[in-house]
Amino acid sequence: MITRIIEKSIESYCFKGKAILLFGARQVGKTTMLRMMLERMGYSTLYLNGDEADSRELLSHTTTTRLQNLFGNNTIVVIDEAQKIEDIGTTIKLCTDNVPHIQIIATGSSAFELANKANEPLTGRKFEYTLFPISFAEMVAKHGYLEEYRMLEHRLIFGYYPEIVTNIGSEEKLLKLLANSYLYKDILLLEQIKRPMLIEKILKALALQIGSEVTYNELAQTVQSDPQTVEKYIEILEKAYIVFKLPALSRNVRNEIKKGKKFYFYDTGIRNAIIGNFNSCSSRTDVGALWENFIISERIKKNTYAEHDVSMYFWRTTQQQEVDYIEEKNGELSAFEFKWKKGAKTTLSKTFSEAYQVKQFLTITPLNIDEFI
């Protein structure tokens, strides 16, 4: 089995008097990870699932007495798909306040729903974690750097979803199943999603433009909708951990692009499934953008798991001077360029280096991926 990086952190924060909330997209392995971790810890555990009607009924608008009877002699209670349980935040608050010997761990594939329902009642009563698809670092820990390095092109094409990683030879079929609405099943059930087909059109438009600057107006024209609806739907896709955006850094240079955005996918396999392109890297025209997407996604996993508080940007001027990726931490900027060609060298834009004080600049290729992720 593949050990996930955040297991040790979650384990160390159990029984600290707070609930643990675990967010992440569908099928990233939240329940599998918890089962492995809790089995190793050896605690008596009760698993409840918000997909099941009886669990929803027992956990909705409940009382301390009912919860104590439900939990019995267990010391850990895992509530999967917690966002589907009405008033789940109040229920978890009751547990942390009145049943302190029980450790509650709640998972949700629709972070926006779970967060909205749980945040206010659980102020000061929760630790939050996010689980992404498997990371490069986690696979290196499993079978070594050389073996994972040899799989790099495969990962760019098929991504890191656990089911994909563990089923060599069935990647295309399984990715198509994932990408065909199952991954965003919860989104399609939301009341504010009145045009399910629009979600799919937006996803395809974003998938075809990874690494490129886009605007909501342009996307709206492409999918034949209005900018406000497109922005709302993309925000939902972000909160469901399917896509993320990089804003443009703009502070000093007059001709900097000020409101630009780039969108990427948390998993390149999902991105490739959406556009139906599983061709090898050597025959693709988008391999540069694919590498950029892959490497930034892996960096997000690394920073999130290490609890590094960084702001992320890209930079571009109207004259097309650009920097692929910028991180700001404690007021210091680090700049990065991404090149798929092994050993490629680039120089930092003079306009950028003169306008900003840069702590470090690196060109990341497959040869020095270990310096970045």
C-alpha cells in the first residue's frame, strides 16, 4: 500500500480535543488512508457514511445521549461524506464538547458544502487537512526515486489518482469513468447548477487552455454563456479540488497584465481524459503546458502537506515577457520556469528582475525535479 504524507500529522493530532476534517476530491483515497492509519493505531473505530440514509438520520439534529448510544465503546468515529448530513457542524460540535473521549474524523468530497455547514459551529474545534491524488514524493517513498523517475512520462499522461496508479494497463478506461461526471457528481447535484452540460463545456475549455492566460469573458464566449455564470461555476470546480487558478503578479511594472488568470487541473490524467488525448509525450504539441500543469500541481501538494503558507502567481507583460510560476513567502519572491526538455536553461526576464527582488530563480526540467517537489 502507498503511505500518504499527511498520515503522521493526522495521527499526531488525534485526541487533542478537536474534530479532524479531511477534504479532497472523490476517489483520492481519503477513506482508504484513514482505514490503514486507524488499523495501524489499533483504536476501536466506528465508520458512518453520509451516503446511507440511516446514518444521515441518526446524525442529523441529534442529541448527546443518542450520540453516546450510537458510538458505544468505540474511541474513534469516522463520518464519510459528511457534507450530505444536515446540520453536521452542530452534530460534530456536540461530540467535541460533550463526548470528549471520542475522536471525530469527518471527510468530505465537496469541501464547499462541508466547510459551509461545519465552519461556524466548529470555530476553534477543528483541525483541517486536504488530501490530493497521490504525489510524486509519496511514490518515491514507496519504490524509490529511480523507479518513479522512469514513470514520469506515464504520470504526465495518466496522473496520480490511486485507482489509476494501482491498475497499470487499465488507465484509459478508468480515467474516462472518473472524468465522465463521477468526479464532479456532487457538483451536479447542487441546486445552483442549473446547466450541467455547461460544467462539462467549461472543463473542456479550461483543459484546452492550461498554461495560457484566460479571462471569464473569453471563456463565456467559448461556452456560450455569460461571464458571471462561468465565474460561479469555476469557483465551484475550484472548491471541489478539480481545478485551481494562478493570478497574475502585478505591482511595479506599468505594462504588467493585472487581472490575468491561468487555470490548471489538480491531476493531469483527468485533464487528458476530458479532452480525450492519451498520446505519448513525444507526439503531443501540448507537452510543455502539460509539464507546467504537472509540476505546479505537485508543488501544491508539497507545500500543503508541509503546511507552507505561500502565495502563488504567474507574471506577464503586454510585450509577452513572462515568468511561469512565482511563490511569495514571508514577503520574499522565488521565480521558476518549467521546461520539458531535459537540461534546458533559461534566464529570468530583466524587466522582472529589475522590478522585483528575487530570492531565487530556477529552471525546472525532468533532470532536477527533485529540487522542486
